[in-house]
Amino acid sequence: QPAWAVKRTYPRHDLVLTVRLHRLDEACSGAHDEVTVTEDVSVGGARIRTTLPVAKGELVQVEEVGGPFRAPAVVHNASVGEDGVRRINLQFMDEEEAAAGMKDLMRRHGPAPE
């Protein structure tokens, strides 16, 4: 079943945040962190633009630049869009912590969560 056909557990919010993406496995080749932006976020995860050579299953840390949101996540999927930009879909590892963080993010940056 294609990813787009899977019903989401949590609603996504079109929220562009500046984040630092950090690869947690120091043994991986290539760059280990970058500052980039989210395209959307939810309690369950986020879609982020990246130039890092991360792979499906890799562990990363997402940190809001200039803000308190931080969450460990696993790369659920990686793809290159028609625009040539690489994007990764992340699944937050601690939904309870992510839910509290999302509530704060939406209070500061967006509409009330559904």
C-alpha cells in the first residue's frame, strides 16, 4: 500500500520551522548535521527538507532553532520531489513528549491543534 494511501494517526500541520537535523550515529559517512526547514509536523512526526545522506531506519535528533522543541526520531522514508529537493519523513520516537512539544509549537506558531 502506497504511503499516501495510509490513514494518518495524527493530523499534519503545515508549519515551516527552522530546525537543526542531527544524525545520531557518528559512524555514518557524510555530514552529520544541518540547519533546514520542516514542511509539515504532527504529533507523530515531521516532513523535512534535507541534503544529509540519511537512510530509512536511521536515528536523528530534530531541534527547533531558537526554540525549545527537540525530539529524537527515526527516518521513516526518504524521497526526492519533482522539484529535485530531497525530503525525509520522520517518526518521533516518544509520542507523549512530542505531543507536549507540538502543543507548545502550535501555541507559538500556528492554529490550535485539532
